[in-house]
Amino acid sequence: MSWSPESWKTKKIAQDVAYDDPLEVAAAVDALRVLPPLVTSWEIDRLRGFLGDAQAGTRFLLQGGDCAETMSDCRAEVIVDQLKILLQMSLVLIHGGRKPIVRIGRFAGQYAKPRSSPIETRGDLSLPSYFGDLVNRPAFTAQARRADPRLMVDAYHHSALTLNFIRSLSAGGFADLHHPEAWDLAFLRHAALDPDLRASYERTCRQLGEALGFMEALGEVTVDQLTRVDFFTSHEGLNLHYESAQTRHVPRREGHWDLTAHLPWIGERTRALDGAHVEFFRGIRNPIGVKLGPKVEPAEVVALLERLNPDDERGRMVLITRMGASQVEKALPPMIEAVQRSGRTALWVSDPMHGNGITTAGGIKTRSFDDVLGEVERTFDVHAACGTILGGVHFELTGADVTECIGGASGVREEDLGLNYASACDPRLNYAQAMEMAFRISRRMAKTRRNSRPPRAVG
Ligand code: PEP
Ligand code: CO
């Protein structure tokens, strides 16, 4: 089974883009081939090591960001908000789990979207669906919806701009965001919040503030060094023209590296064993994610691991389950057990967003905070019962005050969805909902930690 960065072209391409001019595609791919990489192989190796630790339970993965990044949102305040929410959530998670958090953004390349239908109809007019800014434009006109290969190059440039700013912020100038006293936690005062939870969140914030203050008072190490802010990048590796154009050899290293992101993943709609995406991903050296919905056969999960990670390399495979709150207890255990029986290893991560979509009577796509939290909690339970480790969580979220998901203490109601619905695709948790989610998961991690501590010797 020989492999090349182009061998995917011999396979069936799910969600293939109907470009109308192959010469234009070739020109865009040629341009991308010579542009410098967005990430490096040694950063990718570092992430692989961290993911291996998360697999073993000594780190925890927090992956999050937009469902669909847009080029018009490639702006300072949007990027800062995204980093801020991931950073603040990660500090809350460190507090509960007492282990380092690996932060991975769905950013700097999350521009291609799979769609359930290739065509969208409004009234009498049918046009190609919007497949993300890497492919076409959201406006409902024939011109905007034409698949334009040059957008791949634009998406690359916007990814580079985003990443450049992220790298600068991570290297400094970001420290104030470490301080819980500067966080916007107004939602904690909301009447709908259970008093016991409120007390626990406030305690967490106080303790975090005290711990950070204490470390700063020591003076020898800055908080910045202690909580060294690393952000890795990830996106769905959907458009294989784009991915393979940036896939290359690296001097003095073996193999091919997809240098568009540290962690590309295969989506639920493109993970066919004999399809183009699995073919492409099996040949790259990056760690890779695979989304798994409730319909995947347990034997298929094992077959995917065999195909994508034949040597069972540590930190290579991230299995991102997105079952739906009502399915997880039924669908997840057989998958975990099949993997256990096969003797293969992977990092298990919960994406509690994509199995919990609902549409309101008015036709708005939303998700309920309780369903999202319910899926995470049940996924923790299932792994505990199976003797496996849930090593991370994956969210669609934003640091802005959008009204896209309903529920949570700050109480976005169905009738509020129109107030600030800004997502280009799926509904995201807003700042307050994402923070509350982090507090809930952190509490859960703290409880597990306390319960698993060996009993003290008596007498
Ligand atoms: C996504 O992560 O935005 C997505 C489309 O997910 P899935 O492939 O799990 O449906
Ligand atoms: Co989505």
C-alpha cells in the first residue's frame, strides 16, 4: 500500500468540492506548495508527547473554538477573546484536575465545513451550500457560492495572520488575563445559579487568585513562566487540496508532515475506511483526530486505529466521541470495549456539541447547555466504568457574549437567540456558558481525584 501526499486522489472523496476549473485549482495548490509552513515538525512532536501524557492521564486536553472560522473575523479582539476563554477555562480545569492542560484552538485554519446537503434552496432558487470561507462565500448569490480555489490561498494567509498574533500574545503581553480578579464573572451572581455551585465557583476563583498571587510574591518565577501559555492549532482536514499542498518532507526528518496545523482531524462525515481522507491521514506524521458518532460500528473504530496508527504509536490518535447526551451510555461502551480488546491505545476526548444539535420551532439551530454538560458527565461516567481515561474535551465556543446556545446560569432563552447570533455555522457556547462548563468539569475532576486518593493509614 504505497502512499504519497496525492494518493488520496485515487479514492472516493466524501464532501468533495465541485471546482469548475482544474487549472485554477492547480494554480492555488502550486502557490501553497512554495509558501512557508504554518507550524513546524518539532512543535507537532511536542504536541504528540503531550497527547501521549493525556492518554496516560497525566495531562488533560482542552480543544475549542469556532465551528467555522471566517476571514472577516480575523481581527485582534476576536482572537484575543478566543485565547482568553481557552486560557481562563484551562486555569479552572487545572484547579480541579491538578494536572497541566494542553490547549488546542479550533483556529488558524478552521475554514472548511462539511455540509449535509451540497445544495441550499431558498424560495425558487437553489445554489451550492456554503462550505466555509476556504471554499466559497456565505452570501446567497451564484457568484458568492461559486467554489473559488483562490480562497485556499486567502485562507492560508488569514491562518498565518491569526497564528502570528497568537504567537505574539503567547510570548508575552497576555499575563493580565491570568488574574481571576480581572475575569468577567458577573454570571456567578445570576439568580438561576444553584447556591452550592455558586459557592464552589467563588471558592475556586478565590483559591486561583491566591495561588497566583502567592507565586508572584515569591518573585523568582513569574506567573507567565509557570503557566507558560502554549496554544496549538487544529482544524478539520476536510479540503485535501489544501492539506496536501502544505504536506512535505522536513530536512533531516523522516516522513511527511501536514504543516497547516498541529492537529488536523477527520470529521464524522469523511471517516470512511476506504475513502480519501483516511488515505491521506494515514501517511502524515502529525497526531490526528477522528470524530466518532453513535452510528460507527465498534469494529470500525478498531479498523481505523489499525489503518491510521499501525504501530500503535503513543500520542498519535485522538478519538473524539460526539454521541449525543441521550446516546452516549448506549453507544460508547461497545466502542471502548472493542478498542480495549484489540489492545490498541488512543486518547479519548468528548465533543459534547455535535451530537446535541436541536432546531427551534422558528428554525434556529441551537444546543442546550444541559445536554452539552450531560454528555460530558456521562462520558466521564462511561470511561470510569470501563476503566479507561477521558483525557480531554472539545467545544465550539467563543469568548464573546453571543446568544447561540440556550441555558446555563446566565439564562439564554429560546426567545433570546436572535439577540446576538453570530456563528457562521453551528451554535457556540458564549463566554459565561463556557466558563460555567469549565467550573462544572473542574468540580467533577476534583471529585474523581478525591475519590481515587488512597485511604490514609489509621492508628
Ligand atoms: C465540527 O467539528 O465542526 C464538525 C463538523 O463535527 P463532526 O464531524 O463531528 O460532525
Ligand atoms: Co460544528
